[in-house]
Amino acid sequence: MYIANEILMTIRSSKKTKSEVSLQEPIGIDKEGNEISLLDILGTETDEVLDKVELKMQVKKLYQKMASVLKNREKTVLQLRYGLVNDGSKTQREIAKLLGISRSYVSRIEKRAIKKLSKAFQYNIKKNMDSKKDH
């Protein structure tokens, strides 16, 4: 638990100065004078920790995109359909009953919302690639 707290403190302090934190970035010096990175501190659980951090970052991006791109009903359908809220995932039929609409309409809303999110993420990927070319 101590290591997790150290990692969080380091990430939070770095976050104040920049938007991204590298796991290879030096965060201090050990007793022998060697630089220590977050990757060194993470030890053998590196892959697991990296996967969890990556997943949390992706989930945060998904929620940000959902908030900025989707209409309320589209967001609600996706949240219910894929268990993005506490109750777990629901069938299209269950969602239709909850919202008072037909199952086929739920299906159309779901497809439209996924298409919008896909386009938004593709646009960001293209935009990021274009900006890297400029640098």
C-alpha cells in the first residue's frame, strides 16, 4: 500500500506541472546515487499496474467523449447497455421498457451513439497524428 501511495503522490505532484507523466521519468535518487523512475518502484507488478493505469485513462477519455459528443438519451442508452453505471449491463428490451420506447429504437440509438463516439475518437487520432507531423 505504501508504494501505491508513493506512486499516487508522485503522479499528482507531476500532474500540476504537466498533463502527462512518463513511467520512465526520474522521480528521485536511491541510496547509491542512481536515478529512480516510477517503473523501478512498481517492481514486478509493472504490467498489471500499467494495464490498470491505461484502463483508467481510457475510461476517463470515453466518459469525456460521451459527455461532449452524445445527446443525453444516447449517453443513457450506452450507460445502461454496457454497464457503465452501477446496475450492470441491460438488454435492449430492458432499456426500452425503462425509457418507454421500442427495442428497435434502443438499437438505433445505440448504433448511432457508437458511430458518433467512433468518429470522435478517429478524429482525435488523426488530429494527434497531424500535430506530431508538424513537430
